[in-house]
Amino acid sequence: MSNILVVFGTRPEAIKLWPVVHALREDPELNVRVVHTGQHRELTNDVLQSVGLEVDHFLRHMEEEQDLSNRLSAILSSLNSAYDELGWDVDAVLVQGDTLSTMAGAFFGFYRSLPVVHVEAGLRTHCLDEPYPEEFHRQTIAQIAQLHLAPTEQAATNLRAESVPDDQIVVTGNTGVDALWKMMARIEAPSWGDALPEDFGVVTIHRREHQGMLATQIANGIACGQRTIDLPLVVILHPNPEVSGYLQDVFDPLEGIRCVEPVSYPQMVWLQKKARLVITDSGGLQEECTTLGTPVVVVRNYTDRPEAVEHGLAQVCGTQVERIARGMQDVLQSAPKGDVSTVFGDGGASERIVTSLKEHLNRWAASQ
């Protein structure tokens, strides 16, 4: 019996790890312990409830006002204390993505001389400022992980370019696609969903690098584009007031743009499926929209999901007013709603991860 410690702390991680944890727990040869770091405790609650993901241990809650270095230190300290006090037996530490919790989990495994398994390895923009600090996190984790589970061939190519040994890289597909298809039977409209017109767009802006006046600039670009394309927009606000407050200042006085509070994961999938267009700075939504055939305007200077652009459903438009407005018009005219796509995976990533993990666990055990 091998013991796997899964560490996560944010909503995207919860979504993408749900099918992985389920597959791990279905295997009689694996014992899985899931730890929530507390990074985004409230934001993950609806996902945990929606998908039935059971958490074995919650670390102490972090203060939102803590800076990144103190939050990283707090997670590491709590992980170490829990490991020592509870006497965990761990054969590998599994983390997903590029969040602060991901970084902490990887560091914890490395410092404890435990194999680190990285789900969604190899995503790159090659710019440390975007996304910040996630690009630094994932480049750093690539140096210490012993199993790199790449979602696409491009991600695997990125890892090889950084001299990651080929026998440590496995292309699995993206677990977010697994989660998406598992959720499709449970999607539901928000309470206000029935009032939406047949054609509408969805907006989500949340990234740390888009706080403050840059959020105002982005909002002005979206407002300008909305007037041109004449498509009603629903803006899903993020709890961070350093983004949402600036967006509301621009959007609230305008007709045709409606700001709403955060929605649940099943509701967000429903909105993406129904929308004519999605405008976002989210990496996960680029994957989900491409899979569902919904065109995407990417409000970032770089994308770590180039497959969406190559597939023809996404366009990277930067953060300047004119580029955003023009991008909205271009995407609406040139990218009609498409068919279901397997660009980011076929829904079987979690099973491939379990198979690969077990093979590497045997290899690591044999080498000791």
C-alpha cells in the first residue's frame, strides 16, 4: 500500500484535483490523504460540496492581508507541524498547477526528501511577471518534481526544453476536462439565468497583476468593445475588491453590462456552455471554453494555453483598451460557437495519472 499526500488550497486546484483524488481513492493499492492549506478556504467550499471532495485535514486559516512570502511560510509551517504531530506516512506528495499552495506542497515534499508529483506540469508563458507569481512557481517546481504530468504535448515540450528527463514526463491530458465532463450532468443556471437573452457574453477578471488602475483600463476596453458588438455581458465579480471594485466603477453605470456576485462551479459551467463569448484572464476558463466550443477573448499579454489560440477559438488581446475592444469584435465575427474539442484532453487524464503514478512509485521503491 502506497501513501499519497495531496496538497491544495484554491478553487481551481479543487476543481482539477477532484477527479484525480476520486481515481486515486478508487485504487485499492493506494491510500490518499487530502490536505487543504486554507489559502482560499471560503472560495473552495462550494466546489467541495458540489463534487463531494472529502478533505482529511485543514491547515490553520491564513490571513488574507498576509503578503506572499508570509503566506508561503505559514503554509509550510502548518504542513510541517501536521506532518510531525499526526505521524503521517507519505510515499509521495502530489500537487496541481501553480498556486502558492502548490509551491508550498512541492517545497514540503522536497525538504522532506519525498517524491513530488506535479499535475499540470509544463505550462509556460516564459515571462515571470505574467502570470505573477504563478510562472515562477511552476518553473521552480519543475526543478524539484520527480514526476511531471503534462496536460498537452506542448507542455511536455516546454519541460524537455528545460532539461527535464524524458522518463519523468507523462502526457495525460488536462484533469480540468475530466472535471468538466463529470460536472455536465449536474450543471445548473444561476437564479438570474432565465432572464438572460439567447446571445450573451461572460466576463471574468481576477488576476493579481490586473489589480487597481489596470483593472479600470481593462474594464474600459471591455465597455468599449461591448458598445461595438452590442452583446449583453454578465460580469462575474471576484471577491478581491482590488479587482472587482474597479470593474464595478466602470460597469455599474452602463446599460448592457451586468455585474453579479460569484457563482458556483456548476453554474459557471452552465454559463460557459450557453455563452456566445467569454472574456477572461483565467487559464482554466480558456481550457473549459475551448473544450465546450465557446470563443474566448484572453485579456492577458501572454497565454500559457497556446493550444486554444491554435485551435481558433481564442485570441490573446492584451490589456490595452483598443486591443480588447478590437479583439472582442474580431472573435465574435471570426469564431462562431464550435463543436466539443479534445484539444486539452479526452476526459481520461485522471486514470492515466493513477497508472503513471503507480509505475513510478514502484520504480522509486526499487531504487531505494
